Amino acid sequence: MGLRRHVVMSKSKTNSILLDKRSGHYWQLNETASSVLELFFAGNTLIEVSAALGSVHRVDEETAREDVSALLDGLLDSKLIELVS
């Protein structure tokens, strides 16, 4: 998984900004969403990311997996990230 070619990511201490250079639109990600993306970009699986998220935020793994999936679906639908094999 990675950013699409037309998207750049800028990180601060607590969040990230994704900028779509084609449209000029940007999305602000909170600290949790930023961490989720970083974990995926590092090669972790959905199960691994969900487990890490659940552990940090003290939620069950199913809830964490649903939340992570919802984030990814939104970013995929917005054409900000792409699945890379």
C-alpha cells in the first residue's frame, strides 16, 4: 500500500496532511490515522495494524479492524492511496 503518485504527505508531531496535487484538495489526518498509514507503509498487515491500534486505544480487535478498514476505504475511495503488490 502506498500513496498515489499525485499525493504528497506532510507530517507534523501530531497529524499528517495529504495533498492531492491534481485537485488541490487536502485531508488532515489525526494522530491515530497517521499512525495507521505509517504502519501499513512499513509493510504491516490489516491484522497487525488492527492489533496495534487495539492495544494502544484499548478497544477490541474487531472494532479496531472495522475502524482501520473504514479509514482505508475512505482513502481508497478518495484516490489518495493505492494497493501495491
